Amino acid sequence: MKTEINWEDKVRRVERLLRLKSFPVAFRLLENPHDLDNIPFMRRLGKPLTICQMINLVRNFDWTVGAERKDILFDQCSSIVGLSELPDIYKDGTFRSIVWVKNRKDARKYQESIPTIPTGRYRALAMAPLVYNPFDPDMILIYANPAQMILTINALQFEDYQVMEFYCVGESSCSDAIARCYLTGKPSLTIPCYGERRYGHAQDDELVMALRPKDFLKALKGLEDLYRRGVRYPISYAGAEMDLTSTFPPAYWSLHRVDEIRGDDGRVVVGLTGGIASGKTTVCDMFQNLGAHKVDFDLLARRVVEPGKPAWKDIVSYFGRQVLQEDESIDRKKLSDIVFRDIEKRKKLESFTHPRIHEEFLKELREIASNNKNPIIIVDIPLLIELNMQYLFHKNILVYIPSEVQIKRLMERDKIDEEHAKRILKAQLPLDDKTGYVDYVIKNDGSLEDTRKQVDTIWDELLSFQRKLTDL
């Protein structure tokens, strides 16, 4: 079956970020049982199974499985996923009172609390490892430990924050994951029940979350955003008896640098960002023509990796001499090809360069402020948002162009093909995602005159802001 989304890359990225032990499960309800025959590698086992057995066969055996009502062991299982009505012996509490509660009164309350998918529409279900693009899923099941799950929750809350509510009916926990997600359309986390642990082999430390496909994609994006901010799995331990300052993400322990950068001498420090080939240099030149001073992080980045400097030594030690040119300088293209394919290597490179770049930045900032009265300083930082540095500055500006224009410009500028250009852009946040982090957006896909008018307007606002700042 052809899928609307290529899930392989997305699943692999989630698996890498969370170190999942089992496959995320694609779950699909079918109105026509014959559709099972169109799913690649489908297995019909010919014997009755529980829902949790089927899930286990997918996520741990790497199987694709399907079932109609006749293939599911109990009415309790099939009714949860909407394939059958619940018989009276369940509704009146008889079944639940056999084991799980003291009397039929409590059993009826128990049964009434279990969410189920309405019957009448679906006649079959299919499950498969999502990574193989088996079909477009109605929902996706992820099994993970509590640490992995809280990071997934953090990722889902990263954008459009909302408090997340989860439920546990007790036994028949598949209803809290599958049925509740289906009914509410929201991510549903729960604790696998006794039955799923006994028959579906869920491990002691495992929780289960069901997500709609759009939320799986949202979780992936949030996990990558958190990774850039230093929030990652596995979560490293910091000793309870230690000074924990250095173990917090940089945004926490570098708050004191806000005052160091902004100063109290009338300066206004403005972060300016965009994307590769978005035209930041052109915009910076326009601000300089109006009287601004410029600090260019690309130039600082080149300066700290000059042959023999500490960052250069760290890079050569880690990546080897393969990344050097004949004159001993860093081959930026070769190094770029390595790190843009591997997020771990990119973070390692950043650990060598970013602290040194920041030292050079502070030095240059102090020099400008000491030699000029009330300067407006434009700091050109390509990865301003990715590095979570926007909080350091008085104001932030984004130079924006549509993605298709950005790809075309990058291809023309660097003489590369479209695939290479897209891979480079993938290492940065899309410009559309950056607009919410900045104070001003300059649209740079029109004429130079259009861009200049926007720059002039922002310059006037920066001067006004500076006057208010110095009057305080």
C-alpha cells in the first residue's frame, strides 16, 4: 500500500533520539477485511490471539499482522477496537468480578469506565512496524521507559504547550492507549496492564503511548529541538551532593551573560539570523550603512579554527587529518559533509568551536562598546535560534525567504545539486519555524528597495528603543 508519508527516515530519527528497544507500531482499522490482503508481508496466524499478543509480534518479532473478529480471542479485546459488541456477561459485571474487583457493582463501574471504539464501521485491523511504510496508520504505538516517555511528553509540549492528561483503567489498558487516542485524537499514555505483561510480554519498565500520525511528527520535531538545547536521552546523572551549575543546559547557567552582553552603557545588541543563502550579508550591509556596527559569527568561527589554535587541535584530534587541506587549514566543505550527515558528530564539532567563538564574541563586543558611544551592534549569527541564543540580545531579527527560493539560491551560490542543498538546510530550523522567536522579520525575496525599506523601518524602531533604554 502506498503511504502519503515516507515514515522510514522519521522513525529512524525517533529511534536514534530515544534509543527505543522495540519498533514503533503502525495501527490501522479497516472497513473491508479484504484490504488485509493488500498489505505487504501480512501474516494471518490462523489461531485466536489477544490484541497485546499482536502488538508484541509487531514490535519485537518484526512481523506484520492482521485480524478480523474471528481471529481475536475474547470479546473484551475485540470490543475495545470496535470489531464487536460487548456481551451482557461483560456489561453486567459478571466477567470483571471473577478476578479484578470485589463485587459486580464495582465490576459494572469498572466496565463502564473502559473507553471503546464504536462498533459498526470497522471489520478488521492491521499492525506493522511503522518503519517499513506498511500503510497510513490511524495511530502509532510507542513502548518506552519512563525517562524516554517524559522526553516524548516534553517534545509534544515544546510548541503549542498544553497540560497532558493520562488515564489508567487498570486491566485492559489497551483501551487507555488505543481507544482513548482514537476517541480524543490526542496522545494517550498509560501503564501496560497485568494482561499485557503476561501475554504481550511488556517489560517491567515499559509504558505505552498511542499517538496520531501528526503528533508523532510533532514529537520528532520537539525531540530534535530539545536535543539542540542539551536535553537528550539517555539522561545523564548529576550527583546530588555536587554543585550542579555546569550540568544545566547552557541557557540556565549563562543567564548572567545577558548583562555582560547587553551592558548598561547605552548599547543595543541585536541578534540577526536567517538561513543559508537568505541574504543576511546584504541586510547587515544595509544596517551598517545606517550606522550600525557588525559582529559576524562566521568570521569568528573561521578565526577560532586557524591552524594551531585550540579548536583546530581538537578538531584534528577527533576527525583526523582527513579534514585538512594542504596548507593545514580546515577543509570546511569536507568537514561539513561529515557533520551534516551525523547529528552526534555535529554536536561534537560544536563543543570544540562554540565556547571559543563565544570568547571571541565577547572580546569584539567589549572593543566596540569601549570605542563608540551608544552603539547599535548587529550580531550576524546563522544558528541563533538553533543554539538558543536569542535570549541574550535586546532584539532579534530574522531575514526570511521561502524555502523553495532558499534552495535555489543555495544551489546557485555553492554549485551543488538539490539533494545536497536540502540536506544542508535540514540541519537548521526551517525559516518558517524561526519567525516566532524574533522581534522583526525582514522578507528578502523581493527587490533590494523593498528590503531597504524594511531595514529603515526597523532601524528607526531600534533608535527609539535605545532612547527609551538610556532614559531609564
